[in-house]
Amino acid sequence: MPSIVRFDTTISNSSPDAEKITNLTGGVEVTTLHFNYHVELSGKVTMRILVAGKAGETLNLYYFGAA
């Protein structure tokens, strides 16, 4: 019988590293996505994220991984 693996798939817009990110960006407005579960994915993933009030604008995506 296969084992059951449970993990938290929550994605929030509140990061425990918010202060570090603010310091790195010089206080520029950012939208933060925080993934509660961290794992190396075995394939490609496509995500579509609606950022309210930013339709038609070019947005830059950065990864912040606290060391």
C-alpha cells in the first residue's frame, strides 16, 4: 500500500522575510508570494498570478531565498 505524504501547499502574500526584502529593494513597492512548502520540483511548472491594478504593465520576478 502506498504511503500518504501530506504537505502544506499554502501560498500567501506575506513573507517572514518581508523586512529583508524591503531593505534589498530600497522600499520600492513589491508584491510578495510566500510558499510554505519548499521542494525541488521534478518538472516544469507554469503559474499565472493576477496582480491587481497592474494589468498591461511589465513586472519583474525575483526569487529570494534566505541563506
